[in-house]
Amino acid sequence: MKRVKITQIKSGIGRTKKQKDTLVALGFRRLNQSREVELSPAVEGMVDKVKHLLKIEEV
């Protein structure tokens, strides 16, 4: 599987509860926080739902 680095670049404030919960499920607690994850189908679906709040880079 591919590894990607995802960074939260926009705030979850003012977003729907589902989008906020998705950010928490991805492991984000604050702005500009980065995580390296394996791009499984489940993670890919979560990233797709909040892609407007994230920056995705291949590692």
C-alpha cells in the first residue's frame, strides 16, 4: 500500500459534526498537524470526505 502524508490546513470550526468526527478519526487535534498513514480504502474514503481541509502528499 502507498504511504501518504496528510496535513490539516484548514480548521474544523463551522464544519458539520461528521466532518469534525472524521478529522478526529484521522488523528488530527490541531491545525497544521501532519500524519503519515497507509492509504487503505477506509482511510482513502475518510480523506476524500474532508479533502478540502487537508493537504495530501505521497511519501
